[in-house]
Amino acid sequence: MKKRTLTSLLLTGALAVSLLAGCGSGGGAASDTQTATGTETADAGGDNLEKSKAIDWQSAKDNAGNPLFIDTFVPDTPEKPADPDSLPETDELHWFNFEYPYAEIQKLEQPASPADGCIGKKLILLKNGDHPYHTAYIEATKQAAEIFGMEVEVMSANWDVNIQTQQVDQAINEAPDLIIYNPVDQETSVTHLRKMYDAGIPVIGSNVMPSNEGFQYLLSFCGPADWDQSKLLAQYMAEKAGYKGNYCVITHNPGGSAYYARAYGVITELAKIAPDMVCLDIQSPGTDSAENVKQVVSDWITKYGDDLDVIFTSETTVQATGSIEACEAAGRSDILIGGIDNSETALNYIKEGKLTCATNQPPMQDGALPVLLAAKWFNGETIDDYVFMEPAVINADNVEDFLPAQW
Amino acid sequence: MKKANILEFVSRFGTYMIVIILVGLGCVISDKFLSTTNLINILDAVSYLGILASGMALVTYCGQSVDLSTPSTIAVASFVSILTLRFGMIPMILCTLLSGALIGLFNGLIVGKFRINTVVWTLAVSFVFAGLIRVIFGSANIYVTTGNTRAFEQISRYRISGRIPLGVVVMVALMIGLHIFVSRSRIGRQLKLVGCSELVARYSGINVLRIITLSFVGSGMAAAITGLFIASLSKSACYNYGTGYEFRAITAVVLSGMVLDGGRGSIAGVLGGVLAIGLLNNIMTLLGLNSFLQDVVTGIVFIVIVWFTNYTKTKLEALNG
């Protein structure tokens, strides 16, 4: 009896610790609320609107002293080919539906802006999961919300689509003024977005694209220009390689828009500007284990030997580390390695001359952008349907401009 | 009797038969397969996995199924290693090993004392520690900034005689040490007996709780060594650094011919299981199979081996009465 009681107590204790840990972590149905503290709360009518419009957001800085809100662009969409699938995979128009998933979407009628000012409004950020990048993203979302006098509640699904489904319901029940949505899974996103739309809550998509159908429910979408930064990476690496040689590509995780964008953005661009460069292989060893990536790259070096000249990675922590270590172990310092995003790991490797370049995808600016759009919408301003962050290449010449790293 | 001998031989050395078949296949598909560089690459690629699997094998051998807390133990160890580096290399290594040993001790005492389902308990522990790390560090990476950073980075990069990675040496040394320990020592025999039948072991006067706890401490320390190598390789620590390793380690343990019920198999077999995984991945990449097909092939191999292990076990039990 005594033993049973002790067991029950231990199990209860363990469960309590688990719950506490989960709640605070953003894992599970984690949520975290921050109320605006640095600005005045909402007051009625035009006074609030005037005060909202008067907020000086342009001078806001991130932790490195760089502007929190960076340059953005609205993409031009080319004419859709009759049958994209009939085109070769090296033709960028083959990927038309992936690069411009919103092109043929007829948006549903969106809620009208209250046009009464952003101060005092409540946002819910439905985050896809935990990751060092997203930690910086969330920090910036909170910082931006504080600047605009808004309240923001963060719910992280910890990469679990079922948890995100529950959080969508929870968010609807809380009836916020606007939801910022980062989907865990593209396919399921349309169900989530339909629910939020039917509830009459405006939604801004951010960071990861929803499915094509999901765009019809969005007030706006903003985030990294994945295809553009892939192409920019390809252009820089091709120039460094003298527009010749063979390359291999490590993809991002399947299931998200980055999987296609960061692999085929590179491949299609190289086919256009450096037709002599040949893609030898594409592999997906994931983004969790540098050891797995190292094995794949080591195998490539064994298989292709001196024929392998360039490696493209879809992220710059695990994948860049694995690639660099494999090349160093094989004594292949001649292989050029370039990756997408700007982790501290990447910037250090660039400084050491081990990584040829990375691309600027700042998480803080990514996290602040949907809040800016939300604030403009609450203020009655027109916001674009699709807004992307202007990409840039980070190389040995300009790496100091991007330090200290945001994640 | 003859059939029983054949089955016994296959169950003991089946993994190495797979390794021989894969080596033969590798020779056929690529003339570079047998190059020293490629062979070292294969060993290097599975060295961390091998270290982890050798520890987890103790838990399996002891009849406690699998230790699913290893991803979090790896993550905790990676944080501990970076945070304690400022005190010097030796204290850092000791603290890292201690972190793994403590988690193993916690698991072992609870599972051994209260007979809680191992899978459920270790999974819960994994969630708890993963959550705690994220509470404390906010899902952010921490980087190596203080202490002997160069020596720390060399842990995963140092090559003996300029060729053999330290990770490979540690893996092989650990496997040899554990194999001798398990097959020759008194505690090793007790591990086997507990794995075969806890009841019999208890009636034989064996302190079952102590043996189960020891197996988990071994698993925790092996996971901590893995975490140390991963932190050194990545020059950082992050809550997700152990993700996926547990299932690869289980694959290696099962490929080795160990039965999840315990009491059968050997640590030498685990080396074979780890080599089989490394060879399989190497061959599939050399063949140009994409990652998704590689997963399919690995999964099929895993299913076949699990079926075959159970088949030989059942047949052997039937033949031996």
C-alpha cells in the first residue's frame, strides 16, 4: 500500500513537472502572452487612430542595432505556362505553382479594416514550432507589438499539426483582432485558414507559405523570399565557380515551401545563367543532424571525386557544418559551399573562409513584418496581398555588417 | 539438432553476414567503395550512433526494451559540455558524463523500483528534459565562447595519425570494453540473467534493481558522450541535437540480433548492426537513391531483420524445448 502511494506520488510529480516544462517551453499547446507596456492603451475614436499613425516605427532597431523593419518588395508574377508539368524541372516555369502559389487564387472578401488605430488591439501568433530562428522571430514579434501598442499572445505547436489544429480552435475562441499564422503543414493549413476565415478573424500568413488554396483566406502573406534568395545564392556561387563545374544540393525538410524553393530555385537559376554547371545529386538528410549531412557529403566526395565542385545547403547550421566537416576530412577545401539563411554558425564560417556565402534571412525582421502589416491594416491603410523581405548575399566582404547574428 | 545449430549461428552472426553481403554489394557498384577513405568515412558516419547504441544495448540486453530518453540526454549533455568548458577540459568531460549518468540513474531507479513501463517512462523523461531545456534556453542555440574552444572543437575533428577520427576510436574502444564486460564479468552475467528472467534472477539472489539501474546509467553515459561529440561538431548546443538518434540506435540494436525482451545478443553484434546501417546508407548514396527511397529501403531492412530475429528465437525455443 505504501509502495503504491509512493508510486502514485512520483508519477503525479513527474506529470506535473512535464506539464510545467511543456507549458513554458512552447512545446505542446504552449502559449505566452505579452501585453503592450511601453505605449498607451486604446482610447476611443479618432484619437486612437491619430496616436497609432503617429507611432515612430521606422526608427526601431533590432538587437544588433539594425532597422527592425527592412525593405520589402511585392513580387511580379509571370504569365503561367499552359502546362507547367510538361516543362523540364530545370525550367523555372515548371515550378510556377510552387513559386507563385497565390497567382491564380481569387481571394475571398476580407473583413473590412476597423480603421480605428492599432493601439490596444490583440494579436495571436500561431507559431509552427520551436527553433533558434523562431525564438528570434517571436522576440521581434513581441518587440514590434510593443512598439505599436498591441497585445500579442504566442502559441507554439512544436511542429505538431494536431496541436496546431487545437490552437486554431483556441485562438478562435479568444476572438483576437487578428491572427498571424505560421503553418506547420501546408496541406492542413487550408482547413485552419477556412476555420479562421469563417470565424470572421483576419489572418496574416507569415514565414511559411500555406497551400495554394489557403491563400484565398489570407488578408496578406509576408515572409522570406525563398525562391529569390535561392536564385541570388545560385548567382553568387556560379560567379565564384566561374560558371562551370558540377554541384550537389541538400534540400530543406519535406512538407514546407522551403523544400522546393531552396533546391529548385538554385537548380533553375543555374540552368539559366550557367548551363555548363551540372547537378549531380539532390539529397534530404534533414536539418537535425550534422552527422547525417556529413555522411551524405562524404559519400558524394567518394562517388564524384574531383567532379564535385559546389555544394548548396538549404540552411546554415547543421547542413553547413556537416558539409564543411566532410570536405575538410577529405581534404577538399576546393569545394565551394553556400547556404541559405544567416545563423551565427554561418557568419562564423564565412569569417573563417569555410563558407563561401549565405543569404540574409533575418528572423527578427521576419517576425516584425506581419505586426507592421497588421498595424497598418488597423490604421485603415491598404496593405499588399503578398510582401517579401528583400534578400541579400552575405560574403566575406560584408559579413561584419550582419554581426552580431540574431540566432 | 543440426537445424538448431544453424539457427543459433545465424542468430549470433546474422548481422555480420549482412555486413559481408553489403560489402560485396558495395564492391560491385563502385570501384571506390573499398578505398581507405570511403571505409573510414563509413565508420566516421556511424561513430556517434555506435557510441549511443552500445549504451542502449545494455538496457535492451537487461530486458528493459529501449531507452527513449536518449535524445534529451544528448541535448542536456551538449548544453552541460558547453556551459562547463570554462572550468577546463577534464572538468567539462566529467560534468558531461555525470549529467548522462544522473539521468540514467533516475531512469534506472524508477523503472527498476516501480516496474513502470520503460518506453512510457523514458519517453516522459525525454519530454521533461526537452521542455526544461527550452524553458531555460528558450529554444535558442548556445555557442562555444569561453574556455579552451579549440580543444573542444577538436574532440569531433581530431584524427589519430591524421586518418582515424577520434569518434571511431571511442566507439570501437567502448564496444570492445562493453563486450568484454558483458560477456566475461559477473555483472555481465547478471545482466543476461535479468534480461532472460527477472524472477529467476531475483530468486538467484541478484540485486535486480542494481543491475537495471546500472544498465540505464551505462545508456545515459553513452548518450552523454554522443552529446559531447555532437556539441563539438556543431560548436554549439541546441535542444533538438539528439532528435532521431534514438530510433537509429534502436535499429542498430535490433539489427545486431538483440531481442527487445532481453537476454540475447551481444555488444559485438551491435557493432555489426551499426556497420550495416553505415554500409547501407553509403551504398544507397553511391547508387544515387534519393533520401526518401533510402528511408523506404532502411525501413524494409529493419522489418525483415525484426521478423527474422523473432523467427529464429521462436524456432530455437521450440527446438530446445
